[in-house]
Amino acid sequence: MRVPFPVFRRWRLSLLCLLLVASQALAQSAPVPQTMIPAPPQLAAKSWILMDADSGRILAEHNADERLPPASLTKLMTAYLVERELDRDNIQPDDTVQVSEKAWRTGGSKMFIEVDTLVSVADLLQGIIVVSGNDASVAVAEYLAGGEQPFADMMNQHATRLGMHNTNFVNATGLPDENHYSTARDLALLSEHIINDYPSHYATYAQKEYTYGGISQPNRNRLLWRDPSVDGLKTGWTEEAGYCLVASAERDEMRLISVVMGTSSEEARAQETQKLLSYGFRYYETLRLYDQGAVLTSPRVWGGEKNELRVGVDENVHMTVPRARHQELGARLDIGADLTAPVAAGERVGTLQVMLGEEVVGDQPLVALESIAEGGIFKRLFDQVQRFFSNLYSQWFG
């Protein structure tokens, strides 16, 4: 069943109202002029991608699946695993880590931790995110996994879990290795998880400066100073990788993630990233269509203690569309006609399709929002008879 609905920008939509809007009235209305969207900008970079952080829609891309050296963008995964352990209470921010000689000797950018000193997990995480410390990255790898190689194995397991199919890590830092690679698409996906999975840690990515041991170092992401909407994520550079930047910005409740890899300078990576973000915010908007747990429909259930099942979505549903086309959004619910008890809460019972005009632009599982147990024997027998005549009626008159 198609359920068109009006969407006005940034409104929290009433789900019941969406399902009751008269489709014939909308169908007879005049066509809405489509917004003209120009081609995405072409950047002076090897690879790039622009993604909406809530809907996951890709707004622009070029060579987004090309395997490239990620340099210090690798540390996004290193930080993600630290945040995951913190979130699960497996480690605490004030836990102390003894700095090994290997961590202390690691070359490249440093937090300047000293060998055999004790450094807190919280300090090391800031050293990884803000000042891109290779020494801090090795220290947490040894703390969490006993060594950098087993930590790289953990990184790859989580990359697989997150759907990063063109990524392979061999270290926690991003120092060059021919078997160490990732892609713009995979890094955007990882950044989406950093933002959405562990939001309590995300503020660190906007930190402009970090001081440890009396040494102050700035965040190398220049956009943190130039654009107040930018609040992350990470820079990277090696001779092999060039200058890279994963950035995220939020304007008017819309959050975008951009990944730019292989530019010629710090200034170039900032400018090219700004082009991508400006394009996305100017020509698109992201709408929150449904809230997690809201009831979308209540279909008939046969043989249960209750006759109707509350059905909805198990996560917030967002959709990114060209600006001024939100009037064309609609929804179609596809649910089986013969739902039979028992039904468990969370069980998938159908599909929600989001339409932009006649085009399907997104789908989401419809799930049971409650459990319904089997009814007694007489209730089940009565429902069997009722369902038989209901199906017979549908065959004759449907």
C-alpha cells in the first residue's frame, strides 16, 4: 500500500497522520517542479566521497573504491576500538598504560610520551585523535591487544564487521606498508560509525589543540578554524598517500561526512573538502521521517492472544533528498497478509519503502514492536474459520 505524505523541513512528523493522508488528493495535485541539481564538483585529488551521516546516502564520489594508502586516517580505526572498549566498560579513561620502548621509538608524528612512564587512556586517546600521535597509537595497541600485530588483526575483524570490504590494516598508525590500504568509501563508513556508535566521545575530534608534557600541538584540520560547522575528524599525510582529510560538518540538523585522499598540500585538502561540503549543504537536505519505536500500522494477527500487532521501525529513519522536493516523499508498507502467532518483539514482518515520486529511494525493515503469544485452542480454531472465509472473500471479490 502506497502512503504519500507531506514533509515540511525539520518537522517531527506525526506517524499516525502520515498514514492517514488521502492519497487521491495528493495524486490530483499539480506536479511539483524538480530542483535542478548541478554535477558535483571535480576535485584536485585522487579519490573522494561525500556521504550523509544519518541516511547513508552518497551525494558525490570519484574513485571511491580505489585502494590507497590511508596514512594517519588509519587512526580513525585505532580510536574507534579504544572508544568501543570504553563504551563497554572493558577499560576506563583513567586506566594507565606503561609506555614501551617500541611505542616511544615509533617515528612520525608524536604525542611525546616517555618510555616507561604511565599515561592514562584518556590522554592517549586525545593524543591519537588531536595530534595524530604514532607513539600513542602503538601504546594503546599494546595495551588492548598485547602488540601491534594482534591489534591490526582486531582492526581488520572490525573492518569486516562494518562492511569495509576494501580495507586492510597492518599497523595502528598508518605508517607505509604495501599491504596497508583503504578507500574513501570505507573511511566514510568508519566515520559514520564513529559519529553514531559512540557520540559521547565525538567532541574530541573537534579539539583544536592538545598539550601533554608541556608540549602544545594544534590539530592539523584547518577547517576547525575556518568553518564553525566542521567538528572532525582526522588528517593524514605520507609521501605515498599525499595529503588526506576526513571531515564532518553539521548545519541545520544535517550532518555530512567527506573523505578526500591524495591532494598536493595541507591547503589543498582543506579547500577541496570545503567544496564538497558546500555542495552537499547547498543542494540537499536530510529529513527525519520516522522515530524508532513509533507505530506505523497494526495488521491483523491470526491465532494470537491479541488480534492486532503494533508494527514499526527499530531505528530512526532519515532520508536525504534534493532541496524543495520533500513534498514528493511518500511511503509504502509491504506486510504479509497472513501473520500468525506467536510473534516475537523485534521480528521482521515486512518492509517500509520510502518513495520520491515514483522512485524507491530507501527501504527499512518493518518489525513487531511487541510480542503476541498463541491464543487458547478455541481462539485458534475460531481464527482458522475466520481466516478461511476472509481468504475466500478476497479470492471472489478482491
